[in-house]
Amino acid sequence: MNERYLNWAVRVIGLVVLVTIIVACAPAPTATPVPPTKAPEPTKAAVAPTTAAPTTAAPATTKPPEPTKAAAPPAPAYIEIGASIPLTGKFGSLGQQVRPGYAYAVKDINDAGGIYVKEYDKKIPLRLTVYDDESDPTKAVSKMETLFADNKVVAYLGGAASDMHVATTAIAEKNKVPYLGIAFALNAIHQKGYKYLFSPFPKSVQQGPDTFTILNALILDQSQRPLKVAIFQEKSDWGAEQGALWKENAVKNGYTVVVAEEYAVGTTNFVDLINKAKAAGAETLLALPNQPSGEALVKQMVELGWTPKFSLIIRAPENVTWSTNLGKNGDYVTIFPGWHNGMKFPGVDKLNAAYQAEFKRPADLLTGPSYACVQILAAAIEKAGTLDRDKIRDAIAATNMTTVIGPVTFNPDGTAKVLDPLIQWQNGKLEMVWPKDQATKPLAYPAPAFDRR
């Protein structure tokens, strides 16, 4: 290495050392503060164009599908109902008035399409099966069982006369089939605890007091009232029941029972009873004979010259032949039949028109109450919405409606709150004398002697 190069290297090395020493000894530089960085300005939303773009509609909410409605079960072709009625025999004259009421009501309902039954969601017609039991309770029981076994009836319609209803209501209770019946006033039937028996018809417990209440209301002058009473009491359950109520209520209303005699069912000899009443000066006669007993009673009264001022003879004078057979001697007699064709209730005019067209007279006394039975049953079936017998029974019990016999509701024992009209034979026609707001004629009183008519 030459000397010149060596000297240059020494100088360079020395300079590097000197710089290193100076840097190491120099004070640390002061940190220069850094200005904070500003947050960037928020980006402004773009200005919408002058014409807004069409908004995309939200998809419509999808409704859940309707639950599938259960199909109604197949409906029967008919609603089966049935009746055992005495169309012949000793009660035949009553049964012949009952059957047309049932038949006309069924026809009217079916002409309107039948009864709507919710269970089947349709109207179903009624089919009525009627048997003649010939006024024989044993045959009536058999007919009732046949209707239940063969026809599967959902309800029974009753026949006529207390003796017959005693037998038939027991079968309805046994079979647990609702039973609607009229043309019987025996209250004792309703005191047996029956649940299926209903009767929109006045009972003896109503007729006993009504006899004297009505007399007092129609004869305001007490001096003109027929205060001496003769009771001719049939030897039957109803005779005993009605006779006892007449005696009790006569006393309560200021009347005196001067004669109270019994006679056998079916008797046609009343001579002894009439002579006793005549001798006692009886002015009122109360009796409840069937035919032919009723006509025999009046004929013998004519022969013996006894004319009560007021006569209430239940049952026999309900027969449409009463006036034909007795003429003027059949006038002035009164009855408690439960209805009259002159009543001012919806449906009466239509019923009278149909009856007039077929029988050439307005509807008979028992036809209205029997028509009302079907009205009540039809309303109960529709209310129940089913052909279940127990539910129909409950709906009948809750009845509160106006029928051709007027307003009807039922008591817990199956008796009904109904009108008890008093009807009188006048000039060969049946006239309603009570209640006053329904009356077709005033009471004809006192009855003139038979030989002056």
C-alpha cells in the first residue's frame, strides 16, 4: 500500500469516529406534536331524482287456509213422530177432533219445507204415524211400543181422555221419548215424577178454581149467582180429583155444595141424583160424563123438570153431535175444552179455513190444542238442533212461545201455563164466553126452564 493511500484512509476513519462521538453526545430532539386528524365529513345522501322510481310493493300476506268444514252427517228422510189415538170406542168423539189438529200442523210444517235441524244442516219433513187404539188402554200401550220399536219415533203425540193418557204416558217415560198430549185434565198423572210428559192443556187444579172465579166475574150481582151447587162425580181418578177441587173452591168463593153424589163410569141412569139435586134446590150442576152418559143426563133432567141456572158438564158436550141430538135442550151448557176457534191468535184463521174446507165447519174444540202440540214440538226440535230425544225434551221444557191456543210455557211437572176458556152452547153453536177479551158472546144466564125454550 502506498503512503498516500494510507494517509487518506486514516483521515476517513478519524472523521467517522469524530461524527459518531458528536451524535452520541447531542441532546435528544423534542417531539413535534401531531395535529389531530379530522373525522371525514359524512357522505351526503344522494339527492333522489326528480321522478321517483316506482316502489316495489311488499308481497301480500298469505292467509292461512280456511279450516275444512266437517260435512254434515246424512240426514234421515223424515223426522218420525207417532200417536195412539182413540178414533173409535167410547172416546172416539174426542179422538176424531184430536187427529185433524196433528195432521194439519204436520202438513203446514212440511209445506214450508220441514223443520231445520242444525245437526244435518237442512230442513227435514215430519212423518206422522197414527194408530187407532179403539179406546182400549191395553191396545194403546201396544201401539206405543210399536211406534218406538218399528218407527223409532223421536216424540209421541197423545190421544184423548185421562184414562188413556194414564196408560200411554207411562210408556213414553219408560222409553224416554218426549210426549205432548191434550184432552185430559187429570193432574195426578203429572205428579208421578215423569220427565218426558208435557201437556199444553188446562188441568183440574186450574179448572176447579176457575169454575167459581169465572162465575163471579161474569155475574157481578151476588144475589143473582147460582150459589147452591150439585156435584155429580164420576167414579174415576179424574172424577175424584175434580170433585174434591170443586168442593174446596165452592166454599172459598161463597158457594154451598148441597149435593155431592157419585155415579159409575158409563151409567145412563141419573134419576136418583137429579131428584136429590132438585129437592135440595141446587142452582148449579157440575159433572164430567162421557157419551152417551152426558146426553142421558140432560134428557132425564128434561123429563124430571130440573133446570139448573148454570151447568158445567165437561167432556160429553164437546161432541159435535151434542146440539144435533139434543136440540134446544143442549143449549146453555158450558164446558172447559181448552180452546175455541174464535180465539185471536196467529194461525187460527188458517186452521179454521182448512177445517172449513174439509169438514164444512170451523175447527173443533180439541183440534186447536192438538195443532199447538205439533207447533211446540217443531220449535223444540229446531231449538235443539238435533234429533236426540233428551235434547228435544229439554227444549220442550224451555218452551216460551205463542201458538194457536195462545202463550205457552211449562211448569217443572209438565203442566202448562195456558188459557182456560169457558165455552157455552148457545142456539146450537159453541160460543166462547171467557176470557172477556177473547169472548165471541156473553154468558147466556140464567138458563130458562126446558119447557120454555
